[in-house]
Amino acid sequence: MSSRTKKQNLPIKITLCLVLILYAVLLLIMLGWGLVTSVKTDDELLFNLNYLGFPEDWLTGRKLLPWEWAFNNFPRAAQFFDMTIDSGKTVTFGVQVLNTIIYSVGCSFLASLCPCVMAYMTSKFSYRFNRIIDATVIITMILPIVGASVSMIDLMYKLSIYDTFFGLFCQKFNFVNMYYLVYSAVFKGVSKEYYEAAHIDGASELNVFIRIAIPLVINSFGLIMLLFFIQFWNDFNTIMVYAPSHPTIIYSLYRIVALPVGNTDKGELPIQLASCIILVVPVIILFIIFRNKLMGNLTIGGVKE
């Protein structure tokens, strides 16, 4: 790229950088506001209208020290997660956490694996049917599928997998999403000599996929799985419709925020924000732990010709 072209693109890069910085700052401000408000009392919001400042005593207006903040909002919020399902059984917060982990981890792994397998097959084996698969993925992404919930519920009932984790896993095990195109582009960039060398050594197709193809895209697989995990961690609609007897913590949070009935404390803004903080903390911790691996080098290498 010439120096003239670089100078022409410089304003665009600066503008894009400023927009991204502004976007990140706004996200941090909203997260910080939610965290600060979650340790306030409902009285200071009602009587002092202290929505933007740090916690204060609602009687005297004195700014509270950090150890005086209402951290008891978090255990109070946790006890409101307990919910009674239609069968009359009470599902505790601990069981909801387990349901959330099973649903998020299981579905994110299967939702990442299926497009990976399909993209590997369509990139390694050249058939005319591959074009139909590619077109199906693109068309399905463009055209919205409306009214599929009723038929999906009816099918799951007939297969006796409604309101089960197995039914949720089957529902998410599909390759019709944008990540099929991502995997396909990655696998098409892999030199065929990797596969040929493995076949010469007597490796089967399954061994080539597990021991050659997967390690080459493991960083991309991990990143996609993390994105799916965040998506399913925050997915209450699927649980509400297809597995109401296995509530997750996001489903309970939806009931706390949208349906604050049975206890007036559920309607308090600090309690609702404390519930949101409880839900978002694990995702932040997970991202901090894996940020170097997932945001690092995503190149797949090559073979010297």
C-alpha cells in the first residue's frame, strides 16, 4: 500500500477508532452505573432521587463509605431467584445455576461443532451438492423463519423430547448460521498437504478431522463457542417456551424484572440491578480468563511449497 493511500485512509481509521472508543466508554459507563446503583437502597432513589451519584444516607444525605454500601442487595436478590414451576415444584437458585451451565455449555459446544463438521466436509470434498448447502445457509440467514415455534413444539412433543435438555441439544445442533461460513473460509485456507500426509500415514477420515483439522481451527472454535455461550447464557426465551420445567437464572431474572409479583422487594431497582450483576459477572470472569487465547493469533499456519 502506497503512502498516499495510507494518508487517504487515515481519517477513516481515526474516525472508526473514535467511534469504537466512544462505544466502549458508553458500555463501561452503563456497567458502572448498574454496579453502583445495585448497592444503593430503594429509599434513597425514591426520596433523594440519587440515580447518578454514589450511595448516600437517604435521611441525612451523607455520602456513604464503601463498606457502608448496601451489599446485602445481592443475597436478597439471590433468594428471589427461587421460583415455582407449573408442577408445583420449587426450583432453587443452585439448581438454576446447574441448569444454566448444562444448557449454556452443552448447546454452545454442539452449536459450534455442527457447522465445523459440515464446513470441513464441504471444503475437503468437492461435490456439486456443496453449492446447495452453501445456498441453503445463506438463504436461511437472509429470509426470516416466522411461525416455526408451534411446529417445533409439536415435533418435540411427538418425539418425546419436549421439556428436556436432550431436546434443547437437538434443537441447537445445526449448521445454518454465519459460523458455517467462517469455518468454511478457515478450512479452505488449510493446505491439502496436511490431510494427504495424514492419509499416507494410514489415518482415517475421523482421525484426520480430530487430530489434524480441529487443532488447526481450535482458536476459532473456542472463540465461536464463547460467543455461543454468552448467547445461550442470556437466552430465556428458549427455556420459557421449550423447557419450562428446567428454568435457568436468566429465566428467573426475566420473571423478577418483567413480572415482579408476590413480593414488593422484587420491584426495587437496586434489587433488579443486583440480579443483573449476578448474571453478568461469570461471563466477565470467563472472558478475562480466556481473552489472550481467544483474542490472540487466529492464523492457521501453512506448508512450505
